Amino acid sequence: MLEVSGHLRREVDNSYPILIRPGLLDEAPAMLAERFNGLGFALVSDSNVTGLYASPMVERLRGLGCRTTDVISFPAGEQSKNRRVKETIEDRMFEAGLGRDTVVVAVGGGVVGDLAGFVAASFARGVRLVQIPTSLLAMVDSSIGGKTGVDVPWGKNLVGAFHQPVIVLIDPRVLATLAEEQFISGMAEVVKHGVIRDHNLFSFIEDNLEQIKSGGENVIAELIASNCRIKAAVVAEDEREENLRQILNFGHTVGHAVEAASGYKWLHGQCVALGMSVEGDIACRMGLFKAGEAARLDQLLRRLGLPVELGSLQVPVGKLIELTCQDKKARGGRPKYALPCAIGQMATGRDGAYGLDVEDRVARQALVAKGALE
């Protein structure tokens, strides 16, 4: 046998700035034109955001002499996050004559960022990506960390790639045009960050909930910054989710199962909220989490108007268990759970791993307690 070694060891610095300032969106075209002088732009957005922010940005980029496509837009909603829409975006880019000297600019919420990010990861074997999130959920979570992907019939985000942006531009002022239920959905990820990493953040949300919900500009900007610091710090330690980054999945093992079971009619944050409630209950049943802490979490979620029970979603517990086994975090056909041991701290196994095994019996009990059908 002949053997040839391909030595590909290298160190890569994927660091990038996350800029947060009310009114930043107005400055974005000039910033992009200067930073990416000579490159072409492909702006990707959805039907909710195109007219509000993406189209005006295209016009301003053209006014600055930049090469850019018209906005590549698709129908808003999780149902668009699929391989067919990704292919359509890529075709539009090829038709516009774009190549490797392209910057993909995602202007929108989490669906836009995930789709555009996956396009940037694969188009011409990888091009630059700029994230300009316009929803709270995208600002505090999905625009940071480089996870991109699409949904498939077998589950959520099962096809994708890690592809870090080169810059993230966050303007809290655009949240004024965000529907209230979308804002509340984004707050689920804010609560999650408090549970997994920062007790003080959790307490801040409890103590300032009305001011947060009323949309005070300075409060929201600092809230976003706090969440970005948490997410960025975790990703910096574990970019490819080998261990620590799994704590960001708290609420998502069950949450993704509920999302799929609802036919993606429930918002992502609503599903994560329910997932956190169920997984908090699981942690209690396993002796990891105190009942009082789980009740405190449920109380905050209820105050936000987020679900902690399945309610009208009539879904058999067996179906939900099956869906958790299909989750991308599963290993050997078994789901992995990130579980809290206190507000602000996550549990680890004896091997130091944050992805924990949970007996089906325990998961079933917790799901039935939240309204799953036996």
C-alpha cells in the first residue's frame, strides 16, 4: 500500500466585530462600500424586510458606485428555509455574474441569516458574509457564531455549514417595526443566555421586564450587547460545538422537536421557551436542578407571554421523542440534552461533557406533564 500524507494544519483567525448602535443602519451602506471596495454585493432578505430596509440599502450602495444585485427576496417564514430557496438565491447570484469577489449581505431575521449564510458558505466554495439582523432573536443569537443551514423533512437545520460573518451590524432602532410576537419570541433566547451563563442577566430581565417590553432604546441596546458578549465568548472557546458550545442548545432539543411537530407554525422562540420549560423539568427529575429554580424560569417565561405547555398542539409523546432522536445534536440515534444545574450554570457529565443522556422514561414524564399525549 502506498500512503501519502496531506498536511493541512493551519491556524485561522475568524474574529469579527459586532457593532451595536441605534441608527447604525443608516451608516451601513457607506461602511460596506468602504470596507469592501471593489467587491460585488448580493443582498438577501425576505418579503417582510425587503421594502423596509434591504431595497433602500441597495439604492444607496449603487449611489456609492458599488456593484450589487437587486434584493434577492423570498417569502418570509420558516417554511422558506429549505434547499429549493437556497438554490434560487444561488441562481440569482450566478445570473448576476457574481463570483468569488462577492459579499453576501443578510438583511433580516434568523431565517434570512441562516439561508444567506449557507449560500455564502457554499457559493463559489465560500464568499464573505455580512449579517445585518433585524429581529431581536437574530440580534442576540443567530447572527453570531457562524451556524448556517436549512431545514429538511427530517428536521430543522440538518443541512448546513459553519461559516462566520466578517462583520455584524446591529441597529436596535429597527425593532420598532418588529411585530410584538416576534420581539417576545426573541426574548426566549435572551432568557436562555441568562440561564446558561449569567445569573445577573436573568435577574435583570426579571427586574426590568416592563421597561424591556416597552422598547426603551438604551435598555434594549445594552440587553443586546450583554447577549452578544455571552454568545461570542462561548463560540470563541468552542467554535465547532465540540463541548462547551452545546450549552447554547438549552431548550433546543425539545424545542426543535416541537417546532417540527407544529409544522413550523410555532415561532422558534416559542418552541425554545417550551423546550426550556420541559428540559428544566427533566433536569429536576434527574436531581440536577432545584424545583424552585425551574418554577422561577417558568414564571419569567409566562410573564413574557411565552408558552410553557403544549396547549392546543395535540402531539403524541412518542412522536416528540422520535423527533428528538433525529435532531442534529443526537449521537448514535440518541438525543443529547444541555441541562441547567442552577440559574446561570449548566450541568456536565462525569466526563465533563455538556451534552447529557436522558432516559426516554424521564423525557416522556416531563413531556406528558407539559401536555403531550400519552
